[in-house]
Amino acid sequence: MTALNADQSPALMMSAVVAMATNRVIGDGTGLIWHLPDDLKRVKSLTMGCPLIMGRKTWQSIGRPLPGRGSIVLTRDQNWQAEGAIIVHDFDAALTAAKAWIAAHNAGCEKIILFGGGEIYRMGLDYCHEIELTVIDISPDGGLDAALFPELNTDDWTQQIEAEIDPVGDVPGYRYERWYRAHPPRAL
Ligand SMILES: NC(=O)c1ccc[n+]([C@@H]2O[C@H](COP(=O)([O-])OP(=O)(O)OC[C@H]3O[C@@H](n4cnc5c(N)ncnc54)[C@H](OP(=O)(O)O)[C@@H]3O)[C@@H](O)[C@H]2O)c1
């Protein structure tokens, strides 16, 4: 059942959505280092209608706003501009912008999505209620600028396996996991 606030609006939560290799590499700093079309479809369905909080490097790796979602982009550069990005300079401002996006575009939205990359996951995981994690059975060298997903303290999180996908041809095997926080996260 959906939790409600006192004014009957849905209670807001934060969900991290991420795909990582078994060595926790999520990208080489400029993009992904795998192509899993079904995982991209899953990301689309998990994030549609929600605001995404991402770092400037992740924004640049995508290169455009994702349709039907708000793209809230963190940068320290006060002069940086990008069409379609909602630009913020600290995490509190990102949360404020995400709530404003929901109020303006989709009042029924219950989730702010922590969308990466590595720096932004490190900053935002304390606020997350859940993690939608794809684990890919490869162990790539992400290079000098490799981005990693942080280690999770299993005292704080409960893991649930959602699905296992076998390798096919050049496509490695992977699995979908959902991690729930054992105790309430930092307040949004
Ligand atoms: N596999 C996945 O699920 C997934 C998901 C997302 C991204 N990725 C990959 O991850 C890589 C990018 O990750 P990354 O860790 O290198 O970079 P990132 O987290 O996407 O972005 C880092 C940038 O965010 C800004 N930033 C960080 N902390 C900030 C703060 N406290 N205040 C304001 N701005 C702040 C800075 O931008 P400025 O330098 O402009 O100041 C910083 O350079 C790419 O390879 C991407 O493809 C993978």
C-alpha cells in the first residue's frame, strides 16, 4: 500500500537505479562499457515520470534530457549550461529541484531517482530507501577514470534477487537485484 503524507499526497522516497559489473565498475567516466538493451528498457520503466538526479559527467554521457523525466544535473561550475538540464550546485538544491519538478509535472510521482554516476551515488545513497541494481557477470578494467558503485554495508541493506538472465552469444549474463534499507534513510 502506498504511504501517504498528512495532506494525502504520496510519501516521497529516493531510489537508486544502477547497473554495475561484478567488480563494481559502472562506466569509464565518459559512458557505459556494455550494451544491454533489455536493461535500458528496465531503466526506462523504473524511471519514467520521475526526476533524475545525476552528475554533470553522466549528463554528458547521455547528451540530452531523457523524455518524460526531469534531468537535475549537479555541477560545481557556476557558468555551465545545457539545454534541457535543471542545473544545481549542491545536493540540497538537487532535492529541492526534484520536489519542484514533481509538483510541476507529475504530482503522483513517489520517487526521486538517484541516477549516478559514481560521485553522485556516493553522495546520495544515505537518502535512498531502495536500490534497483543490475549486476553484470563481467569484470572490466574501466580505465583511469573508471566510476564505481560504492560497497554496501549489508547491516544496512537487505538484498532480494528479482531475476537471473543467462548469457546469450556476446551478451553476458546478469541479474536484477533490489536492495531495501533496513532502517529509515536520511530525510528528503
Ligand atoms: N552503469 C550505470 O548504471 C551508470 C549510471 C550513471 C552513470 N554511469 C557512468 O558513470 C560515469 C560517470 O560517473 P562519475 O563518477 O565519473 O561522474 P558523475 O557522478 O556523473 O559526475 C561527477 C560530476 O558531478 C559534479 N559534482 C559532484 N559532486 C558535486 C557536488 N557536491 N556539488 C556539485 N557538483 C558536484 C561535478 O561536476 P563538475 O565537474 O561539472 O563540477 C563532478 O565532476 C560514466 O562513465 C557514466 O556512463 C553509469
